[in-house]
Amino acid sequence: MPRDAEAWLAERGIEREPIRVPLEPPAPPDTPDEPTGAPSDASSATDASSAPASDRVQDAPPIGAREASRLAGQAAADADLVADEARAHPPTQEPRLEDDVAEAMAFVRRSTSATPQAEGRVRTKLAERGWPSAVVDLTLERARRERLVDDPAMAVALVEERRANGHAPARIRRDLRERGFEDDVLDAALGAAEAEDPQAAAFAVARDKAATLTGVPTETAFRRVAAFVARRGYPEGLARKVARDAVFASRDPERTAGH
């Protein structure tokens, strides 16, 4: 009859649950020369029967489909809770140094695109905008490689430009120092200009200006030339002297011809 039941179940694809049989507890090791008063076999059996079930059963019964489905659903719900918590409280990360340097370099490019600036001025601007010293140092290093800042070359170019406009060496030094150039850079760029005779240089400026004022009265031309030379950075007394020489020297032939 059991055979027929198993055949009937097999024909219908029904698997029988295996029957778990508890294992016998392991026999205690042989102990030679057992001392007198050792526990009897009855007490040993009592100890074995009182052992935990996990020691007496080989495997726990398998989990049914319903229980497995419930556990899987609970695990998915726990995962959703963890994901929601992570989205609600994202970890704060410090901005990377490379990102800061890239942003600072963008500022340097904008700042120097219209007007060349000394490295000292650029450093001050970066610090005023809150960049830490490590970012400022790396930014200026890259700016030098890209020739966005080059104090020696820039100072020479600015000195030549201002000398062509008649500026005195003293004014050039003052202006470039205010723009952040160091004195050692200015010494190299202004060495030749500062070695010139200041009176001769001022007279050349006054003569060129006087040549543009031949159509105005002499005294008016004198005042305009003297003011022009003084604005170029020459001392006022020197400016008046060279202005008088330049204006009257250019008009002496006219006076002579009028007499």
C-alpha cells in the first residue's frame, strides 16, 4: 500500500517532504583508566538528552515557499528604506583641489584678458575671493606656464609703452608698483630710462607738445605745455622751465621775422 501511494504521488508530480531523523549524539571518546566515581551510563544518557536540539539534529527543516516570499518582500522593503535615507541625507564631500584650481584659472583668464596684470595683483585678487593658499599657488603656477602672468616681460612692455607717451621714469615706477610689480622687476625694466638726463627727456616731451600748439597765443601754449609735462610725472619746476624753452624756442624765428 505505501508503494501505491508513492506511485500515485509521482504520477501527479508531487514530491514528498523528506523525513528528518535526529542523529545519535556522538559517543564520548574512550578514556582509559577511568577514575573511580565516573558517571554511569544512565547519567551520560541524561546529559545527551539535555543537549541543545541544534546538536542533535543535522539540518533545520526547509523554508516553505510562503515564508521565502515573505522574507524576500521584507528584504526589498528594507533596501528601499536604505535608499530613501541615502537620498534624503546625501554625504557631504569636500570640493576637489583640481576643481578649485580650474575655477580660479577661469577667473585669471577673464581678469587678464583686457589688461595685463602683475602676479602680485593676481595673487591678491585670488586671496580676496577666498581661495586657500594651496589653490592660489597652483593657479599662479599654471598661469605662468600659460604666460598669463610674466612680470619681467610685462614690465618691459609697459615701460616702453609709457616712455613712448612721454611719461617720466618716476611716474612709471609709481604706476607699475601700484599694479603689483615688485621693485626688483621694475629696477631691471627702468634701468635705462632712469639713467637718462631728466632735463633732456623732459625738454623732448615739451618740444613735441609745443609743436602741436603753434596756432595758439604764446602764453597759452606755455601754460598748456607746462601742465602737460607735469602730468607726465616731471617735477613742476622742471616742467615750467622746459615748457618755456620749448615754446619760445619754436617762436623766436617768428619774432625775428616780425621785427
